[in-house]
Amino acid sequence: AQKITQTQPGMFVQEKEAVTLDCTYDTSDPSYGLFWYKQPSSGEMIFLIYQGSYDQQNATEGRYSLNFQKARKSANLVISASQLGDSAMYFCAMRGRDYKLSFGAGTTVTVRA
Amino acid sequence: EAQVTQNPRYLITVTGKKLTVTCSQNMNHEYMSWYRQDPGLGLRQIYYSMNVEVTDKGDVPEGYKVSRKEKRNFPLILESPSPNQTSLYFCASSSLAGRSGNTIYFGEGSWLTVV
């Protein structure tokens, strides 16, 4: 069974600062993918970044980077230079060989001006 | 434009009145699934389908039915809705082919309230 753990229910960050959102996972699949999604108050799920379990380098997408530590089963999201529009709920998710996407409980980020 | 379309987006219904939430994708994806989102629990999979006429239960299938008669459509059926099915529902689809499967498309969500 797959399990995703996000231990931070909510976080505050000052505008223009960086913030790290924690995510740990548990799986017995040798091959898997890790995803981060953003969910603003309007409700839609916005894909941010993807990391494959065999990818050698940490994924980056603009201001988003994924700090992937395979041995520790950790896939933290780093948002650099936070903006007011980054205020949202953030979900970590994992997909194993059965294609099922398992989600963590989410972290609410509030960016302060 | 690649998209997953859910309808209705918002619905208030009464206990016991059957309803269907439709989901359609235009990308010829094999894999489709339904999730419900509840506070503090993230998104949990209700049902999924690997292809036409192939469906299976996810983590929280009780009270729901699905069908996959056509590749593009994957409706979620609540035969007798109850208040504990009040939730935000998402349909998602993806290819099963190699790295294409790393891109998962979500619908915009359906806010369902059962009173």
C-alpha cells in the first residue's frame, strides 16, 4: 500500500521568501512518480512538478523545485520568492505501478505581504 | 485543447435522490478515475478504470457506482446519496503509455452537497 504524509497542516511565509513543504512517502514499488499540486480557493487542481523515482536530478519548474531524497523517502517542495498568488493548498501525491494516485492531506500556505 | 470536463460543477441535492456526475475527456486516455476530497484527508480514490468495460474499486467505493461504456466517458453514479457524500469530487485521466502517464489531467471539480 502507498502512503503519503504531509505533516504541516498550515504555514505562513513572507512575500519574496522561500518556503519548503514537507512530504514523505512509503511504497514497495521500485518504480513510482511523485507529484505536487496546487489548489487555490477556487478548487481546481493545478499540476506543479513531477519527479520520477529513477530520475537522477531533482526536478525544477520555474520557482518550484523538488528536493528528492530517495533513501529517506522524502519529496519536499521548495517555492522560491513567494508571491501573494502562491497562497493555496498544496498536495503531494505518488503514483505507483498500479497507476493509482495517492495523496497526502495537504498543506495550506498563506503568503503575507 | 486537452481537457477533462465534469458536470455539474455545483449541485445541492436531497438524500436518496439518485444523481450522476459526468466526466468526459478528449485525449483518448485509457485510465480514468474519480476522487473525493474532504478536509484533512486529501483526495481519496473512489473508482478507477483502466479501459473500456474495465473498472475497479479504489479506497472509498461505498455508495458509488461507475461505468465505462465508452473510452471518453466515466460517469460517477450516486444511487442513493447521503449527507456523508457531501464533498468535492474530481475526475482525472491519463495515458498508460510510458512517460505520457506522468501527465494527469484533472477536471475542475464538482461541489456536491447532500441535504
